[in-house]
Amino acid sequence: MRAFRAVDGGYSAYVSPSECAILLQAVTETINALDAPATSSVFALLAAEEEPRDRPVSLALTRLLPPPSTNAEAAAQLRALTEDDLRRTKTGRLQLIQKELTTPRGAGGCVFVPEGEVWTWLCGINDVRLALSGTLGILADWDLDDIQVAASSAIEPKKTDPSEAGVNEFISGVFWALAWWQDSLLNSMELAGKCLYAESDE
């Protein structure tokens, strides 16, 4: 996997077939976890107002769909009104990424992100990272150093059996690879912005 770089019309990054398969699996599993429902009718929305919804059970969904309120009763009511739309929005972003990873459009088989889809990609990558962090049992909005410490402790042999430790180590590796890739997209945007600014001054 290589860093994103600015190209005509957007940003491009080379990802090997094996790496692409891993990223595609992470994206697909996140889509499956969200399990977005079909578009709700007006009647379904009205019914939702009277049917509070419990918080997600899975750790991944706990990160992807955080409580909309610190008040438990209000949070349950707000989930009923907004959670389905949030699932659909997140799923739509991930499906766009899924499509590109399945059949990259960039030159030489590189992944290509059009300028108009950059923020969709950034948000989508972040959602995959949230799902992975939930799988690792990281349930708070800590900074990256705290997440690294928590992820490292999660794979200590004394806390997990060898097979579980290996899985957690792999998930942690994917998490950090995505973090680096996401940062490279942001950095390439910033660099392209600086170049454009410099050109406009000439």
C-alpha cells in the first residue's frame, strides 16, 4: 500500500491485490455490521416515535452508532428517529469505497478518489476504523496514543489465548494501516491546496 498522491481530477494510491482484499473485507464486514434497512416510509417514521430503540449490542456498532444523548430515555427515542438514516448514510459511503476497491479505476490499477468524493472516503475510512476499534474493545474517543496502548494490551498473550492474540494483532495492524492511509489522503489534499495557492500567486 502506498500513500495517496494528487493526480488529475483527484487522488490516487497503489494498493497490492492482497492488501486490497484485506481492505475490501474490512469494508464489507462494516457494511454487514451496519445492516442498513430499506428506506423508511412516512408511516414507519411515525411509528418509530412510539417505539424507543435499545442501544446496539455489538462492540463495533457501539462505536459506529454512539448514543445520541447522555440521557438513556432520550437516547432510545432519538435512536428510533435517526439510527436507520445514519446506518444508510454510512453504508452508502462504504459501498462507494467497496466498489472502487473491487475494481480500481486509477492508472495502473491504482485506487482513484475523485475530488468530489474525498470527504466521502475520509468519513468511510473513519467508519471502518471505528468498527475495528470496537472489535478490539476500544470504546472511548481516546487519542491515537491511548488507542495504541489499548490495542497493544489487547494482544498480550497473558490476556488472550494465542489464536485470539493473533487475530487482535491483525485487526490492530489493519486499523493502523487505515489510519496512515487516511492521513496520506489528507496530506495530499493539503499539499495540492498549497500548490494551487502557490500557482495563484504567480
